[in-house]
Amino acid sequence: MYADRVLSGMRPTGSLHLGHYHGVLKNWIQLQHEYECLFFVADWHALTTQYDNPRGIEEATWQMVIDWLAAGVDPSKATLFIQSQVIEHAELHLLLSMMTPLGWLERVPTYKDQQEKLVEKDLSTYGFLGYPLLQSADILIYRANQIPVGEDQVPHIEFSREIARRFNHLYGKEPGYEEKAEMAVKKLGGKKAKLYQELRTRYQQEGDDAALDSARALLGETQNLSLGDKERLYGFLEGGGKMILTEPEALLTVASKMPGLDGQKMSKSYHNTISLREDPEQVGKKIRTMPTDPARGRRTDAGDPEKCPVWQLHEVYSGDDVRAWVRQGCTSAGIGCLECKQPVIDAMLKELAPIQERARAYMEEPDVVKNIIADGCEKARDLARETMRDVREAMGLNYG
Ligand code: TRP
Ligand code: SF4
């Protein structure tokens, strides 16, 4: 019923590394050309685990935004904002909290996982339990339907769907809903009204999904209905009420996992990262000191790329020709490891150069960054306010 809208958030971790670039940002940059996109800094989410030390969050936010921009996230295409600067997220979170069963939150797998992982922190807090609900508010307040996230976040999207469904079920039925829906059907006009009724019956009685799709398409191309009537009829199709909140889906992409310097996934907690603003000298040094296949103790010992973390970097950075050269040279001891690493260093530096140049420019002009975010926050606020009007009205809280 609404056009596709993409939304994603990142907790503010300060400046980003190549893992973020290959795993997340490249995907965002692609999506911004294809969809309406909203990307935001989830600074309140950072508080769920960092409530004892919130001072660094603001600086981490600005550094992260600089890296988004430097990487190529384009503020003329995507809306960039900060969660806490659109306080409507908090209002929706609060209203949703009233109807969220505790058991649903306790069953979200990340809840126990994270608590066990971060044992040194006391995470038996209200805010931490509510993490997925705050995330639901982030998503639902924009009626975003496509949420690019990693595999680990899929349960949170699933949870958000359930919350949207429950909300629509509880509050989507205005007084006199059935009558109003029947009236709206009539307004479709004889032929269309009849077709709508037939398709609705086929879907509700036989579970015919194709009929549901056709009926939605029919509504999609209908011009003479008010927005309210249209929404009523979308909801009426499925037997429920008005769809006030949209159920989102996870937008999974083939995750390009960026290997770190030790062959494990690149991650700050493994200390195996190359930062987007890493000094070029340092990049060379880090790659040159990377471990290789231990079988190649001497230059004359042959090796096996499959047992070497450098090979995983060739898989990210090298074309077929270079890879063939590596395989041949490694297994025959024809090349040395330093020689093998050079094309990776070159490719990485080539990738980083324009990013670093842009990052420098943004660092020199913090006002430019602040203005981009101020604009984004304003746009986001307008969208959030629109949804909140409908939410308050559905709950009978608009005091108009
Ligand atoms: N929980 C997400 C993460 O840790 C961050 C996030 C917060 C988010 N709100 C969101 C992601 C809404 C997508 C949509 O990665
Ligand atoms: Fe690894 Fe390359 Fe050395 Fe082979 S030659 S062990 S692939 S660094």
C-alpha cells in the first residue's frame, strides 16, 4: 500500500572499518539508488549497554556519520538522521510497550545471548529487555517495509512484524469499522466492487494468496478513493482492521563477509581491523605482518592458499588473473608471501584513497556534517509525526 521504503540503523561505534564498509555500507550505497532510504544512528540503542558511560556516544556518532558520508552514502539520495533527535521514536516505543507481552521480549534470542556474552555488564535492565521494541518503534514509525540487516537481526524484524500485527489488530478497528468498510466498497463502483468482494472471499475462505495480490493491485490502481477508505479496504481484505502500522521485512543481501587480519571476521573485538581512515603506511604494515599458511616457514616451502588468511583477502580484492597467479605461485613456492600480499595492499589503498580524501574534507568542515544531519532529522521528524498522528487517533489519544 505504501511504496517501498528502506530503513536501517547502526549503533554509534565511532570511526568504521573495512568490515563495516564491505558488510553494510556498500549495500546501503547501492540501495540509495533503488529505494527511498532512511539511515540513522541508533544512539539510544547504544545506551542499552552503555548506560554507565554515555559520554562518548555523541562523538562516536559524528565520527560514524563522517565515515558514512566518506564511504559514499549520499545525503541528496538518502535521509540521514540521529534517533534521539526524533523524539517521536520514544513516544511510539512507550505506547507500544503498553501492549507488548513480556514473554515476547524474553523470547527474542539476542536477549539471553547478549546477556551471556557481556557478563561483565549488568544487563538486567528495563531498557535492555526493551531493545527490540525500541527497534520496532524505529522501523514502524516510518512505515518502512524493507529493512537491510544482517542475519543476527532477523529475529528483531520478525518481532517488529508481530508488534505491528498486534497493534493493527488491537487499534485498527475504528468504531463502525465494518459499516465504513462496506461503504468504501460501494464507492469502488459496481464492477470493481463486485470483483473486490469476490477476491476478498476467495482469500478469506480459501486462503488464495493470488486473489489477495489481485485485490491489492485493484486497490493500487483505484483513483477515486480517499486515503482513509483505501487503507480501510486494504485492511478489510485480510479481515483485520485498518493497517495503521506496516509489517516490515528483512532485506537480506548476500553478506560479503570481510575477513580480518587473522582470517576471522573483521571485528573490533577481535583486534583484526583496518579502519577506513587507517594511515596508508599502517595498512601496508598490517598486511605485511599478517600470518600466512604456517607450512611456508621458509620461502622455498610450498603452501596452500586455502590455509592462508591472505587468500581470503585476495577473494575480496583480486580478479581471476591475480588469483591464478597466487594459487600457482603459492603451491609451487614460486612467489614469496610478501610478493603475494602486494596486490592486496595496492587494491586496498586504491579503495581507501577516495574515502579518506572525502573523510578529510568532512572533518575539516564539521558544520557541513551537522547541517546534513539537521536536514535529515527534519525530514525524518515530518514522517514520524505523520505516523504518530494516526497512531494517537487509532488509540483515541489525539485530544483534537
Ligand atoms: N539493532 C541494530 C544493530 O545492532 C541497530 C538498529 C537499531 C536497527 N534500530 C534499527 C537496524 C532499526 C535496523 C532497523 O545492528
Ligand atoms: Fe598465503 Fe600468498 Fe603466502 Fe600462499 S603465498 S601462504 S597465499 S601469503
